Amino acid sequence: MALMSQYFPAHLAGATPGIDRPLTAEEYDAAVEALEEAGLESGWVQELEQERRPV
């Protein structure tokens, strides 16, 4: 299992509601929290890059 933060909308994704933008910091934090709450321990979580976090 790997939770990665670098998603960006490519090709037709830019015109598809729901996947037409990168994740927000809040969405990524919620995904990390859900992973931890599920008790998944075998895997890797990528840190969200600082420049992607809104100030």
C-alpha cells in the first residue's frame, strides 16, 4: 500500500469534475488519518510537499 501526494489532473482529468484539481492539504491529511484509523501498517505514506500546503 502506498499513499502518494503528487496527483495532478492530466489529459481528460482536467475536464472531469471531482478529479479536475490536485488534492488540498486538508483532503490529503484526511486520507492519511483514514489510513491510520484503518490500522494499515504495511506500506508507505508520502509527505505532502510544503509548497502545496496553503498558507
